[in-house]
Amino acid sequence: MAFILFGYDQGVFSGIVGNQDFLDTVNHPSPGKLGIIVSIYNLGCLTGCIVNFLVGETLGRRRAMWFAMVWVIVGAALQASSYGQAQIFVGRFVTGIGTGIDTSTVPMYQAELSQAHQRGRLVCSEALFVGVGIVTAYWFDYGMNFTSGPIAWRLPIACQVIFTFVVIFLVFGLPESPRHLYNTGRGEEGLQVLCDVYDKQPDDPQILKEQDDILKAIKLEGSVGSSGWKRLFQKDEIQTRKRIALAYGMQFMNQMGGINLVVYFIPTVLQDNVGLTRNLSLLLGGVINIMFIIGSFVPAFLVDRIGRRQPMMWGSLGLGISMMLISILLSFQGSSVQKSTSSASVAFFFTYMLIFGASVNCIPWCYVPEILPLHARAKGTAIGISSNWTWNFFVVMITPTLIANLKWKGYLIFMCLNFAFIPLVYFCYPETANLTLEEIDHLYTEPGRQARHIARDIRKERKMGLRPTPQQLEASRGTELVDEKGSGGSIEHVD
């Protein structure tokens, strides 16, 4: 539900920026200023990530989600009651703060409560719900397009609060992250949460194995120093600085492939670059965004089979080709074949959204929290997600000017970036599918070996039956711990 809200916030302004009453209210801004009105929301999201960086560990995962919803409610109220540019600026910014806190907390919380063989599928399902939110907003905007007056844009904005109240209510039924509890010295509470989540007793092998892995990870990370801010950017034995850079880069790839040109401005693009009517542009914009949802079903069900690296590389290739063909087909403007080639370009907006939903949309949200060590997971996730909002803000701010001035040439920028991401993923990012969060820590503890090579060797050993799967590890390690406990050993707790 939190990510449906995220998607709704992303998509709701696409049908509003062309509304006549809205433009009258904000005094018909220039393309540059309109880009700032839309993108200042993303600047607020960046600020929200910074806020979560500062207070996330103190609040914990549950309270951080509640804290985020308060900001969204206040921001939505300010936007829906706006009567000028200044108020809409402030309202968009405040809403963004809440979304930034939310999006840098929920994926981390989900990853920390998931088992290794299910983690990718569960976290990627969040991005599927982003698509649901975007499509909901688009079709709501399309329906309100047939009304007149302020309600046509104020009501879609105000409806954000419906999602926030649902999130607030649902969080009451969720436990705190057990890894956060252990990391903050609340071991007994963490053990109880593990028992509740897996519906097992404290002496069950799976519970004992999970607890043992968490405690070992805390001990490993604690052996290299404190968990203060400075350590995030120091070169330590578990390569925290490098892993934060990987998290930041992953979200950079998510945003700089051109997705927000489509999500925020597809009706404007179809109207100004392709030459369609306002009504047809809105209608096609809604259908194009349905492709986002359809594509998102692929990683939601298959990401733990196909991994993280392959979807990112093949997805970037497909996105680059789509942008290239859009640019080529729109370049015939002013010629005798303009109408047919411009119409043909619409097909590649469909392929772009389908491929993005199936690949680059979901993987970064899963990859960021799992690549980070426990001591840096809250702060590191905030830094990683801040990349999303920084570059989201940049793209959305320049897009109105890009559409108006560069026209078809602007799509070549995104084509080049998508093609550049392929070697970046291949050489820099290890495969993390089906590895526990604690196993991922060990990818970065062997000096002189690249993490992607260690991850590759682990996969080969598992295929050959030389290394147990996460499910087998849970069973065998849990049995050992039960025997240990029964023979007089003890399980270490963090007090």
C-alpha cells in the first residue's frame, strides 16, 4: 500500500499539468518553471532520505513509516488547497519528504523480514504496486479531464490521504524488524519477532539458524569499528564504502534511463512531439502505463530464478533500443512521412514501459537494501534511495525544456545512458539472488577477489551440489544449533 501511494504520487501530476484551471491557478508558468513545480516533489523526496539517514535508526522501521505518512498528509492538504505557485511549491515539497522517508524504509524492512529464496520476489512486488499506483492516478486524471473547474485537479491530489490512512492502520499490525532489534540491543524482542514471523518456537532449527546468522553478522560488522556516519565512507574490511556506492549507482540507473520523461510527461510528449490531441494523449498515456504493470509481473514472480544482473543488462539494452527508435521515428518531423512515422513511434513508448517494468524498475529497489551491511543498512538505504530522488528531480526538471527545444534529439541522451549501463552492471555488480543477507556480507571479506566472482563461484558450487541452498542451510544449521543447545551450549543474545 505504501508503494501504491508512491506510484500514485508519481503519476497524479501527469494529467494535471495540462489542466486549464490548474494553469490559471499557478499563473501559466514557463516550461522551465513548470518543470520545477513538478520536480520539487522529488527534491522533497531527497530531503526525506536525508531525514531518514539522520533519524531512521533511532525511530526504527515501523515508526519511520508512521512519521512518513504524517508528512504526506500535510503536503497533500497544502497542495489540494493551493491558490498560487508558492503554496503548490511548499505542498509538493512536504509531500516529497514523506515519500522519501517511506521509500527508504519499506524496501529495507521487507528485505530484513524475508527469507533468501523469497526476498527478491517479495521486494520486487513493491515496484509492481508502484505501477498500480501510477495507473490509478492516470485513469483518475483521465476521468476528471471531463469535468471542469478546480475539482478536476484538486480531488486527485487530495485522494492521496486515503492511501496514507490505510498505511497508518496496516502498520499497527506489523512487527519491528528483528535485525533492527538485535542491532539495537533488544535481542529478546528480536527473537520473539522471528518466532511470530515464521510461526515457530524459539528452539526451532530455523529460528536458531536465523538468530545465529544475525548475531554473527553483527559481530563481523562490529569487529571493524563503530557504526557512525564516518565509517560509511571509510574503506573497512567489509567494504562498506564500495557497497554504498553500488547502491547509489543502482538507483542512478533506475532514473537516468528516461523513465520519468514517460511517467510524468507522456501526455505532453504525445501532444507536443507526436502531434496527438489532448484527449487521445491522455487515453494513450493511461494505456502505456498499464504496460508498466504487465511488465512488473515478470520480476515479481521470477526474479529469484533469473537473478538481478541479467534483467538489468537485458533491460537496459531493450530500453536503449526503444529510445533509439523513438528518436529515429520522430526525426522525420516536417517531412511528407511525418504523420506515419510519428504514429509509429508510439509503439516504442509501449515497449519501453513494458521492458522497464520487467527489469530496471524492480531490481534496484531489491538490490539496494540487500547489498548493504547491517550496520549501514538504514543510512546506506537512505543514501541509495536519495540517488533515485536526486536524478528523478534532475530529469523531471529538464524534461519540459527538453521536449520543447531538443524534441527528437533529447531521446538520444537516454539511449546512450541505457547502453552505458550494460558494461557497468556486468563489471561492477555481483549477483545476490538466493544469497542470505549474511552471505552477501562475506562476498566482501576476501581481499584480492571481486565480489561478482565469489558470487559466481557460490552459484556454480550450488549447481554441482557442493554447497547447500539457503533452505538446506536453514535446516542443517538449525539442527546443529539444537544439538549444541542440548549438549550444554548456549545461544548468544545481544542485550
